[in-house]
Amino acid sequence: MKIIKSEEITNQVSKMCITANTNLGEDVVNSFKENCLKERSEVGKNILSILMENAEIARTTNTPMCQDTGMAVFFVEVGQEVLVEGDTITEAINKGVAKGYTEGFLRKSVVESPINRVNTKDNTPAVIHYDMVKGDKLRIRFAAKGFGSENMSKSKMLKPSDGLEGIKKFVIETVSEAGPNACPPLVIGVGIGGTLDKCAEIAKKSLFREIGDRNPDKQIAELELELLESINKLGIGPQGFGGDTTALDLHIETYPTHIAGLPVVVNINCHASRHAEVIL
């Protein structure tokens, strides 16, 4: 049995909240560079250059790369041999979010009621997904999910007869309708299968994959690349000003589903694909 003190979880979560918002991952920055070389639109090239400059300024000055520092989303894998002393994991994570968003001067964007709209003033509560696994490790993955892109996400309960073509049509239409509103170039997460809620969860989870990381299933990997190519032919381009780079990548996750169902969720992330990870 491995004992982890809840204070350690809180401190690590606090650091992740600040780091993710100020230090964009190398995979994303490298994708900016690669797409800048391929981009045929001069305006698109200029915008990608600005995004790279913005990421560098954020990193060197420890300043958030975007004013929307997101709602805190976590995927947590709990080893069955782990014992957390003190607060529960949920309590520890929420304390870490409050600490990180306060000490890091990150915008607090969470309201306690979607109806009354009163700000919680510390960006809690977080959205936390748990998975029990074997072993004595606690893996915590964090994403700062801005709502310019979250608001453009969609779900649809397709009929099995809609098939693969129905899935492709829905994904492409969703991105097309999002247009410039989700701050492209995008990272797009697609969930297929499960129930409505499970489908949304796996779509969100796919956003944690690095740019260029393909699904291990060959058929799904090919579908990822096909959809990415089709989306980049839409011409929306960086920040919606036209060009070849509407999306940096598209990730698909699947889950077994009911014989009568074909749920699909498209969860869009803006160009600031911010996430961090710690293993305790």
C-alpha cells in the first residue's frame, strides 16, 4: 500500500494549473511551426507566427497565454494500492485549483449556479473523471478548458444506419459551423460510442493526446487523418481569416455501444491546447 498525503496532491495540482496556462506544450508549438511552413495564406502564416510569439511571451514572463484560463478538467487514474491521507482526492484537487488560480493570478471563470451566475471566486469546483487501475500510482491529468471552443462543441445521437458517412458529415458540419468562434487552428476531440455521457467523456479525454498521436486502431487512425484533411480544406484558417490550417489535429476515441445507438460527440479545443500531468 502506498500512502500519499492530500497536501501533496493539492500542491501538485496548483503547480499544474499555473504551468498549463503559461507554458504551451512543445507538441502544439512545433505544430504551429510545421503548419506555418505549409500554410499558403500570407495572413495565415502571420497569425501562426503571432501565436508562436504569444506562446513564447507567456512562457518567459509566466503570464497566461489567454485571458480565458478555462474551467479545470481532470482525468485521474487511481491505483488500487494507493491510500490518500487527509482530504479526499476530490477535496485535494479542488483545493489545488483554488490555490493555483489564486496564486497564479488566473481568471476565475466558474459560477456556482448556471442559473444565478454567481462567481465562486476561486475557479472551483473542477470537473473530475476517475478511473480505478492496478498498481500503486496516482496519475493526474489536467486541462484548462476555455469556453470559446467548448461552446462550439456538439453531440448527436445518430442512428446505426447513419454509419461512417453520418459520423463524417456530423464532425465536418460541426467544425464548419464553429468557424472562427473557437479560435482556430483547433485540436478536435471526437468520441464515438458508449452512452451520451460516456461519449462526451472519451471525446474530452482524446484532447489529452499529443499532436500527431494516432489511435492504435488502424481504421480509426485512418479516419482521424481523413477528417483532419477534410477539415483543413474548409478554408477557415488560423483565427478564421482563411487558410489551410483550420485544425492542428483530430483525435478519435471509441467505446462499445448499444445495438440501437451511434452516439457521436465533437469536443473542440482552441489553439491553446493546455494540459499538464503528474504521477505520484
